[in-house]
Amino acid sequence: MEDLFSVQADKNAPLSERMRANSLEEFVGQKHIVYENSLLFRAIKTNMLGSCIFYGPPGCGKTTLANIISKTTQSPCVKLNAVSSGVQDAKKVIEEARNNYRLYGKKTYLLLDECHRWNKAQSDSVLGAIEEGCIIFIGSTTENPYVNMTRAIVSRCRVFEFKPLSKDDIKTALKNAVIDKEKGYGNINIEITDEALSHYAWASCGDLRTAYNALELAVKTTSLDKDGKIVIDKTVAEQSIQKKAMSIDENIYYDMLSAFCKSIRGSDAEAGLYWATRLIEAGCDPLLITRRMMAHASEDIGMADSNALLMAVTAHTAVQNLGMPEAMLPISHAIIYLCEAPKSNSVCVAMNMAKQDVLNIRDDNVPNHLKNHPTSDYKKPYKYPHDFGGYVKQQYMPDELKDRVYYKPSNNGKEKGLVRKKVK
């Protein structure tokens, strides 16, 4: 039973908390998994839901749906946050769950927010209880569970992937918040324009929590007009949300970095510029971008245009000496150059072949004529190339590798038509 203080606390809670859906009928978004007669819908309604993991970006309804499950089920329900809970908390829940299961035949729902934060020991502590059936595990996470959670837990759960909310979902939720007299701002005279709603829907990037927080800030900081009304137009919306949310989790970060590298390799300057800018706007260190550019200048362009490496190094130096945002110009300059440059992986191939020989060849004695102090019985004296016009053919590799060829020029860029002296 709620007391006066808990009721007051609910009223003072952030708008995003007050507006959380309390039933499946109120739930916003995720139409691909939560709809009338869907598997998940029926399982929740009939209290037959098994262990599962809700995985998706922030603000898309994972925790809200977990809360709906806790309110819908007739079974005991325990909520934990993986950030603040440990093995002892899990053991306590398991002990109580086993007692309830043994005495009353009721399973206990364990709702674990940020479940990817549990380590192996914490995860393993609930495995037995999940297998016994006394605990139904419901985890929510922004990280890919197949990568960031123990396989034992994931293999015992059904993974539901949540998607960012659509613009229409965001706009509908914000309209409801404005007119809802119990949880929203229905008791305040507010007018919000379609342009403002559209801006919130775009700038929140599918994150309803971000949209709610922006609306709340706008309502609390906007003065009444002459008619005693709070008017939230596009200008107010822009000021309250600032810009599109650019935060990214670890998995998306690596996906975007991979997309950037492959855009360079694929000679797509537009994509290279986009992914680099997207990463930097999300807070990625620009030096990481330029370090990748230096690597790919040799890996994917190499001898086809050696100036690409100079451009990448110049961009890296510009970040160090010039700073941001000014350094974004030489970064963009270098990205376009790398993308438009002819491509060759001959350097990468040669490097890998040399590495394999280093690891596998045992007879790597230095030829006598190359030694710092040759022995007196050598028959082949060292030939000084400059005495022969700059080049003279002689053995530089160990005997076992004397005929090995690592570098084979491609037919692209400056490599085209290149004839190597070594392999004439």
C-alpha cells in the first residue's frame, strides 16, 4: 500500500519515469515482437514467459516491458541492477525462490537490469536455479548478449532484440505526456507545435527517454505567454534537446569503426566522411580515426600511391598540433584522398608472407658477405651497390629463402608497370 511519501515521490519523479507504461496495451513501440497474439504478448498475458533477454539501444522500452511483466505476473518478482548487485544478492534471491517453489509451486521472476555487467561468477550463481525452474530470468541490456554475456546464461534464454522507436512512436508518446492529467502535464496549459514534435522525434534518435527529458526541460524553463500558456515551438524544442543524441555503445562503436575502414578500402569518400564524423561526434578520439587511416594507407593503398600515407600522417599531426574542430579539415582532406586513391594490398600481402617465414623458417643464418664482421674464408665479397650505378644483384636473404618473392606489384596506380630489379 502506498503512503503519502511514496505518492509524493512518484509525483516528483522525472517525466520519463512517470510516463512508463503499466500494461501491454499502453506499451509504445517494438511492434515486431509486441503485438496482439504475438508469442511474447501471449506469454506475458498467460504468465508462461520463460527466461529471456531484452537487448537494444537506450530508451526503447526494455526496462518498461520488464516492469510490465512484474506487474502482470501472479508470481513473486525481484528486481536487481547488475551494477549494484553481486553474488550474495543473487544467492539470497535464489534461496527465497526455491522456498516459494517448494512450498507454493510458484516460480520467481528475476528482473536484472544492465545484465551484461554481471561477471561469470555472478551469472553462474543463478544457472542452477534457472535449470531447476524456480527462477525465470529476465535480463535487459544495451550490449550484445552474444558477445558480452556468458554463453551459459544466453543459451538458457530467448533473446528479443529491441529496435529504436520510430518517429511516430516518439510523437505519440509525447502527445500523451502533454495531455495525461495523472502522470503528465494534462493539468498545465501547454501548446506544442507539430514542428516541435517532429524535431523531438528526429533529435532523440529513437530514444524515448531523451525525448521525455527534453520535453520536461522545455516545460519547466519556458515562461507563460500573455494568455497564460506554455508554448513549445521548434525553437524551444531545439534549445531543450540541443542536437541529435550521438552516444554509442561498445558494439556499435566497433561496427561504425569497421564501416569507416571498409569505406576507405571500398573507395567511398562519402561513407568515409560520414562514419568518421559520426564517430567523432559521438565522442570518439580523433586520433583513433587518424591512426586507422595511417594503417589503411599502407594496407589498402600502399605502393599504388605512397602519398596516401603522408596524407594520413599529416592528418594525425594536425589533430595533435592544431586540435579540434579545426583539425577536422585536414582529417576530411586525408579521408577523401585515401578513398579516391588507387588501391593495392601488395604491402599487406608482403608483410604477412615475411611474418610467416620468420615464424616457420629455422635456417636464417646471415649470408657471410652481409655480416658485420665476415669470416676470412668467404668466397663472395660484399658488392657496394653504388659502385655499380646504384644496384647490383646479390643475395640478401638466408640460403633457404634466397628465391622467395614477397612483394608483387599490382596493376593499380603507381605500381602499374613497375618491374622489380630483384625479379627481372
